[in-house]
Amino acid sequence: MTYAFIGLGNMAGAILRGMKLSGGFQADALVGYDADARQMDKLNKATGIVPTGSVGEAVKQADVVVLAVKPQIMPAVLQEMAGVLSGQLVITIAAGLPLTYYEDMLGANTPLVRVMPSLNARALAACSAVCANAQATAAQLDTAKKLFAAVGTVHEVPEKLFSAFSALAGAAPAFAFEMVDALASAGVKAGLARPLAQQVAAEMLLGSGKLLVESGEHPRQLMDQVCSPGGTTIEGVHALSRWQFDHALHEAVRAVIEKDAKLGGGK
């Protein structure tokens, strides 16, 4: 099977490296196109993907086309693809654009799978949502799931919930990075060296997530286990409450969902 990647930025690079590390795509061919020739050369050296001269040239060689360009660039890419597609599976990772958008641009008979991964794919720890249109077969959906399982976990989610999923799995890593930076800065203020403070905060986040997933316990149950009566941690929890930590996160998620809806034209 031949995979063509259109757009070779950070996300495409993470997926390609995951494919290489997984060992499950050794018999497959990889081709790609990016407007930046340096990016094509970089990923050729890192993953073995074969650069092509245009979107159309890459698509003609493919069994599966992975669209990894920004939503703003997508119309021009789809216009170039429309004349050369011949039944290939098209996988898109662009934010905001619904499956109907691609059907309008490429034709209603095009098999499509929409995926929402995250930057955590770079650490093979993405949490990706997938959904397909009616033209995609079960085998084609499985192909997409296998591709993104190489960089983390995959969840089949109704498209109407993609905005909410994207806010939690795709955008919230930025919130987590900001929290780690703030914790590290607080640690520096308390006397820790910055490298140690940042490492401790990051390891705390990693361990806390691991505990949540493996224990299956509600976050509040685990909070109660950390907060001793009259102890130090409960003071910090109450400080977060006073500064409306929960509300700030709710508003951040809402803002992401609203922007996602605007990118998709409100669909």
C-alpha cells in the first residue's frame, strides 16, 4: 500500500516517525508533498518518505492520501486533488472542516476518514478521534485506525462530538504545557533550579495521567487521597478554587469549540 502525505509539518512528521518506529508499515511505500522543499528533504532523511513535485503527483501514486495541511490551505489542495483522485481513501487531520466539506470539494463518492490527533503524537502518546463517511468501507476505517494507533490511542467518535474531543485531546496539551510552565516558575520562586522544577512538574503530570488511566478512579477520589484533613495540599486546592481554576478551563474548552465551529463555517 502506498501512503501519500500532503503537508509535511510537525504532525505529519510525528505520524511518519510513528509508522517507522511501529514496524507495522515496512511493506508500505511513502510519498509526500510540501510547498517547502527543505521540509520534504528533512523528512526524507528522517523517515524515507519520497518527495514529489506536486500534490497531484503524490495523489496519483497513492492508495491512501493523508491531508496534513492547515484549513486555510485546504481549498487549493482539494482543487488540485479533485482532478486526479480515482477512489483512493482520503484521511484528513485538519481542524474544523467536516466530512461534508470534503464531499462537496472532491465528490460525494469519495471515501473519507476524519481524524483529530494531537502534538503528543511526537511522543507516540496522542489520543486521536476518528470518524468516516458512508463511502468509506470498514477495511478503510481500519486502515486509518492502524495508521494513528502507531502514534497513540484511537477512539471512534461521532463527528458531531469532534469539536469537544478536539478541545480536550488536541488543544488541551497546550493548557497542560502552560500549567507545567507555571508550576515550574512557582518552583523557581520557592528556590528550585529551573531545569529541576520543570522536570518535576512534567513528571508529575505524566504520573498523574498514568494513575488516572490505570486506576479507573474518579479524579475527585484521587484528589481526596492526596488531600489530608487539615494538611498542605487542601490549602492549595482551595486556592485554585478561589482563583476559579475550574472555570478558567471550562472557558478555554468553550473557546476552542467555538473557534472550531467557525473554521467549519458553523457546520
